[in-house]
Amino acid sequence: MPGKVRAHELFQLTYYDSIDRGDIPGAVSALHDEVVWWHAQVWKRHEFGLPASEKLEGRAAVEGLLD
């Protein structure tokens, strides 16, 4: 499978489509086990109580943010 096709499959079909379905474990399965993910809030939402940006390491950390 060509690299562009596989990248599309991982990001669109596995990650984004799983997010849309509410399947967070399925979404993070598109990520490497040792992913380093920087999350930055685009707009400030005080009621979430999250920092403006944070570094997440590993699938479980990303899943915890998304869940």
C-alpha cells in the first residue's frame, strides 16, 4: 500500500472517523505506542479546567484526554 494511502487510512479512516463515532480507543489505535502529543487549546474554555497546552506521552495519555 502506498505511503499516502496508508497515511490517509490511519488519520481519516481510523483516527478522525473513530473520533466522530465516539470510539476513542479505536482513534488512538492509529497512533504509535510511544506517541508524543502536544495538545494546545485553540480557544480558552475555563469550565474544562485544562491547561492552555500540555505534553502527552503514550497512547493511554492521549486516550485520557480524548475520553
